[in-house]
Amino acid sequence: MKKLAMLFFAAFLGAALSLGIYDLIKKEQPRNSNFLPLSQVPYLQAGNPLNNQAPKDFVAAAENTVHCVVHVKSTYESEPYRMGSPFFYDPFRDFFRGQPFGGTPQPQVSSGSGVIISGDGYIVTNNHVISRASKVEVVLNDKRTFTADVVGTDPSTDLALLKVKANNLPYVLYGNSDDAKVGEWVLAVGNPFNLTSTVTAGIISAKARNINIIENNPDKGQFPIESFIQTDAAINPGNSGGALVNTSGQLIGINTAIASNTGSYAGYGFAIPVNIVRKVVNDLVEFGTVQRAFLGVSIRDLDSKLATEKGLKDMKGVYVMGLTEKGAAELAGIKEGDIITRIGNADVNNTSELMEQVSRYRPGDKITVSVVRGGNEKVIPVTLKNKMNDTKLVEKEIIEPVKLLGASFEKVGESERKKLGIDGGLKVVDLEAGKLRSAGIKEGFIITGVDKKKINSVEDLAKALENKQGGILIEGIYPNGMRAYYGFGL
């Protein structure tokens, strides 16, 4: 029994000693342990320099902007029954579907945003917001509604300029997108999902992004310029054409696109830098068309593979792969293999930055281009050219839209009008290669309307096609009484 008591006492003493040592170690454990309690995880406190970078709120910036951002409603005709493009006529449709070919196309309305940039009614939006529209309406934040005229468009940057007949409108002030920094707070203002005057906040996530969203179509003079500001401020369908502003309420970009697998916000949006916007707007107002300058080089981004292949020490700048014959760069003395590091005083480290800088100039402008050749830097003066490879400013292309159709026309006689039950129309004759033939229209087809506008003469047709961008809808009737609709793009 005595031996058992001694054993119990020894066990008790060992346990007490162990607890005491553990408690002592715990009290003396260093405070910089990797296993700090959650309450001790560092956080930003008042007086921390990082904390001072964030504004207390965005009220002032929002109030300076919401009244300057408008709701843009674009009306266009829906596309009736078709298979592929152009419209496809199914002769069995009337019998099995119980309605004439194509039915009656119903007007459709798409929704976007726009930014008022002057008190006398100039509004910037995206080209893709209004490109197919037969009518553009603008709804102000105070609920006033105006019909807008399209002053001009620039598909290469996805910008369009509208004008409404109004004065003393609130307008946003231009900022400087060059001064915008990654990590800077920004607001996106627009009309997502038809929810007017919506403001979201985020930061600039990156600059000079190229996401290959703008079509490259040299035949139409469309050379995409993508150098987007990337932001995590929520941008959704309907935000297109809206404002990206800094915390002072200054415009630094026009919201254009989102990165998403669902069509809705999934983390990142993209905006056209305001320095590009300002140049495009000035050109459209002054010349009616964008004065686009070309350097005349074929370029690519530098990467480790190319640097190793060419024996380059670093990867700063843009590599010149080729030159346009007698282009601005070749005449100035730039050579294949040069590395362009600056346009004027602006550093360029990728193709998007270079294209953005050149896009700010007009044909005939003189700039300096800094290149590295053989390890040495050279500053080369260059006179920029236009797409025709000369230094002149270009005039607005005036193409008679009727000629694009590839046909001659004649008025419909009174007897034929009575027979077909129509009160006007323009008959297609002498059909040649052109838009009408490509759409499937046959000789003898009588055009009675274009985008719901009645057509009775060639003058009516020309007026209906004037300043038309994107798709159009032609309706009419054949001499045998068959009605048809055709759609195509100009």
C-alpha cells in the first residue's frame, strides 16, 4: 500500500511540473511567432500611410458624374427568319408556320450608356452601342429624353459621338489617363441591366490591355487600337459607353467591355483611355472623320525567347519586325530589328502602348521616336503618314451608298402598284455585283421600305442609307406578289 501511494504521489508531481513548465514557456513565447492569434494579425490603423491613400467615401466623385452619364437606347429592326446570312427564304414557311416569310419584324431596343462631354449636347458612347440603330434616344438623369444625331463613329477604337439639341447640360471634365496609376481608386458609372445611374467602385488593375475584341478589317479602313484600362469596378451589360472616373470625378475612360464567361460581371472590365477619346472626339467634330496617323512598322512585343534569339540584354521596348515601303518609319531611317522604346517623351513597353501613343497624332505631325540599335539609343524625327501613305489630312469619305447596292432603280408604274396593293416603291433593275445580289435579291424586286422608312424614289433610298452604320433591313415585294425581307451590313 505504501508503495502504491508513493507511485501515485510521483505521478501527481510529474504532471504538476509539466503543467508549470508549459505555462512558463507559453508566457515567454515570442510575439513574432508564425502562429499569432487572429486578433493579432496586423491591420491598417489611423495614421498608417497606406490607409491615407483611400478616400473616406466616393460621394463627391459620384455626384459630379451621375448627372453627366446618360441612358442610350438604340432602336433597330429584329432580324426575321433566316438561315445563315444573308436572309434565307423558306418556301414552305407560309404553309407550315402560318405566317408570311419572316413575319413582321418587331423593333428591338438595346440599352447602353453615354457621357456628356459638353454643355451644348455632345455625348460620347461606344460604336457597338449604336452601330445598328435606326433611331438613337438619350435619356438624361433628370428623365428628359432626346433623339440623338450620330455625328460620327470610329470602329477602330469602338467610339461614337452623338449630339442632342440641348444647352446648359451638366458635363464631365476630362482627366488625364496617362496619370492614372495601377492601384488607383476609380468609379464606373452607367446603366447596367437598365438600372439607371449606377455607381460601382474598384481600382485600376492594369493598363495598356489588348483583349482582341475590336474587329480588324483593313478593307473598311478599320485598324483596331486596343490599349484598355483594366478595372475591377463592376461593369455589366448596359455599362458600355459609360464613364470611368477618378476620385475627383474626372473622366479617365469610356467603359467598353467585360471579361466574362457568363456575359455578366466576373471580375474585370475594360475602358478606353480618355486621351484616346479626346483625340477621336476632336477629329469627328472638326473633320467629320478620324485623322489616323501611321508609323509604318510591323511590330511585336519583346519576350524572353525573342530576346535570346536576337541576343538582347533586356526586354524593354517594342521590336520592329518590318517596315512599310516608303512609310514614315522607313523614310525617317528606322530599321528592321530596331527596338522602339519611346514615342515622344512617353515610354512604350508593348505594342498596345505604342499604338495608343501614335493614335494621338494626325497625319503630317512630326514626332520623335527613340530606338535602341546595336545597344545604342537613337532619337529619330519622324513625320507621320495617313493610310494612303502620304502626309495629308484625309477628307470624310463620301460614298454614295446607293452605288454599294450594285443596281439601277426605276419607279413602279401605277398599274403595277394597284395590282400589288402598294402605294409606292422602287424596282430593282440591271442588278450587278453588290450588296443586293449578295443578299439574294433578284431583278424585279420592288423595295418598299428600308428600316421601316417608306421608299418611293432613289432620293428616298439614298437618304435612308445616309450615315448608316452596321446592318439594314430592306422589305419589299416581287411582281408575283411574294413579300420578302433582306438584311445585310453596309
